Amino acid sequence: MMTDYYYYFDLFALARVHAHLCGDGGLYVYKTAEKDRVNRADICYFNTNIELINSFRQDMLKLFKVKMYYVPRKFRINVKSIRIARILLDLSSFSTRSWRIPKIIKAADKEVKLEWIKAFSHDEGYTP
């Protein structure tokens, strides 16, 4: 269900975050045995290109005001947040065969669409 709060986001950053997660990222929601919560969520992005890692980190900071944890030896950046996961899952699923470009990005300006394509291509077409 698409909600109005997406219109307060920077659509360029949102398009890049979504494309990166579809390309070389993951969003995982799982049950936990912790006392104070039922579910946990992990948002990860994997890439050997440090410029793409830093770009993703800056976009997440801009959109959600979070600092992501970087694991250099695994070329991975991640954050645990059920709040962010709910917002991103509202856009689309992130499983391998069922993700789609969100309607808000399809309906946006040509420049936003190009940002999504560029970010996705960097992940799927990049060779170090």
C-alpha cells in the first residue's frame, strides 16, 4: 500500500537506494527470540566498489537519518531497522524474482528514472 510519506523523500536518493537493494543488496525480516521485539530487519548492501558503498551510505543517511555499519573484509554495509524495512517493503518486495520498480519511481520525472537505471546498472554491470 503506497502512502503519502514517500512524497517527502528525496526521490533521487530513494530511487538509488531501491535500485542498489535490487541489484546487490538485501532486505531481510526475521523472527527473533528477544524479549522486547517479535521481528528484526536487516538492510544490507554488498559491493567491492567503495564509491558505491559510500553513495549508498549517504543516500540512507539522507533518507532515514541512519549511519550504516561497514564491514570492509566482507565488502558489506548494513543497518538493522524494522522501521526502515517497513518503508522499503511498502515500495516493493526485494526477493530475487519478485521485485519490481515502484510506481512512485515509474511516475516520477525522467531524471529520477535515469537515477534508478544508473544505480541498478552500476551493481549489475560493474566489473572491478
